[in-house]
Amino acid sequence: MLYFLINRTRAGLTPEQYGRLAELAKAFYADIPPGVTIQGEWAAADYSRNFSLLEAPDAASVERMAAPFRDYVDVDIVPVNATAGWTAS
């Protein structure tokens, strides 16, 4: 199943909190669970949000990956389906 993992960094983080967030990001990439693959990543033009398209066996796998970030970011996990485009009906 495909999931969009959307992270919005909370306002007002201290420099120490940003440092911890950077450490968590490094750990995120170093320890991707078996069965989870990153299909793509994007950032909003103003860097206020990050978007990761993940393939994972279930939403719980994505939630476990996002859990360490929850003190620093607001997280949305959205199950998605690939489409070939919209068609007129």
C-alpha cells in the first residue's frame, strides 16, 4: 500500500529542538524498516512541510516511523492509490 507521510514542523522550536529533529531525520533514513520503501520525497517551496511517498505493508508501519517526530512536527499519514490521470465521464 502507498502512504503519503506529511510532516509540518511546529513553530517556535528552539535550536536544541531543531538539532534533535536533525538527529531523528538521520536515524529515519538509516533505519527504514523491512518492507518499507521511499518512493519519493518533496518539500513545500517555503520548506514548511515535507512529503514522503512510502510503500509499506500497513499504516502501523508508517506510524511507527513517524512516532519519534511527533514532539517536533505535526504528522499526517494518508493512504493513497496511484492513478493514471482523470478521465471525463
